[in-house]
Amino acid sequence: MGHPMVPADSDPFDNVFWTCMAGAQAAMAVGTDRVRRFTPGFSPIAAFVDPEAPRPADFAVLATLVDTGERFFLPQWAGPVPAGWTLHLDTTMLAMVWDGRPAPTPDPALGERPLTITDVPQMQDLAARTRPGPFGPRTIEFGGYHGVFDGDRLLAMAGHRLFDGRRREVSGICTEPEAQGRGLARRLTEFVVHRMLARGELPFLHVASANARAIGLYQRLGFVRAREVAVRVLSKDA
């Protein structure tokens, strides 16, 4: 059954962040029936139930959910920035979804292993330097994170983030600059996608609209463009 805050006749890709936070991942989020965010410590992302026309009161509620100066992502909203908020980034990203081809065969030579809580410091450090998207100390709890190591050093990783009960997002895909060119991101993505498809889930992902190299990679792997959406980074002023 659907969550009561998610309209029964809506397409989840219309507002996928809200759909997940108000539905299958409601336990990982806080807020109201108008605005929610992932619980602090998870990826710093918030969403409106109506991103096309949020009420002024929605920002008042949002102000109670974020710390002063905390930078957070607010996708699928592109309206005027109200007083008391600072806009740090205003761009777009593509939602891409698996095209239905058979599952890729994982590379047995990849040598990946599941990432655990003891790996979080390295995961955060890698994410901070390669910027795969918003990442927090509890992002690993979204699940499915695997990494490739050189000895004890994390070189590349990929895992999960959004989940609406059927669609699951491949996320956190990143590689150390010095290890790029070895196909680690591609092979890790194939590994994660294979596991999703084996569970009967539909893989999707988000990628910056300007990242033509990554978009090309994902298209070759089997992802197609679903839609382009606004994404902004804001913070609450003191």
C-alpha cells in the first residue's frame, strides 16, 4: 500500500525524492506532510510535496529542520529564493532509468567487498574530494555500498540511496582520480545494478546535466534519460 502523503495516481518520477521520503523511506526522514528531509547524518537532501508551488509556510517548516549554515540539496524546486536563505548552487540534473536490457554480468576480477561502518571515514573523504553528490556519515545506511581497495585504501565505491518500493537509485559512484581509467566506476555500477535486478528492482540514478562523460558511460551501461530536473543547494541564514 502507498503512503498517505503520496498521491495514489502520481508518477514517482514526478517528484521522486518526496515519494521516497514520504513513502518507503519515511523512517529515514523527518518533517511534515508538506516538507521533509533525510534525517541529519544521512545525505543532506530536502523535498517539498509540491515543488512547483511550495507555500511560504513550507520554508518556515524547513527552517526548523535544518541547522543555520547547513548546506542541503533541494531538488525539483526552482522558485524565488525567500528572504533568510542563501542560494549556493542552481543547476540541473538528469534522472536516468534502466532500459530493460538483461542484467550485466559482474566482473569476477573486480575484487569489491561490502563497505561497513569502519569504512565510513574513508567513504566520506573520497566523497568530499570527488563530489558524487550529497554524502553524510550515515549515508552508508541506505545500503548496498561496495568498494574496491588498494591494500587498506579505498579507491572506488558505489551503493544505494533513494528507494520507493520498486525503483532503487544507484548512488555514491566515485573513484580516486589516480585510479580512473581502470573501469572501476563502470564495473562497480554493473555489480550494483546486477544485485538490484536480481531482487526485482528497477535501477535508476541521477547525474549532473553538464557531466557528459558520466552520462555517456551510463547510457552505454543501459540507462536512458527519464527527465531533467532542477537541483539547488541552499542554507538557512543566521
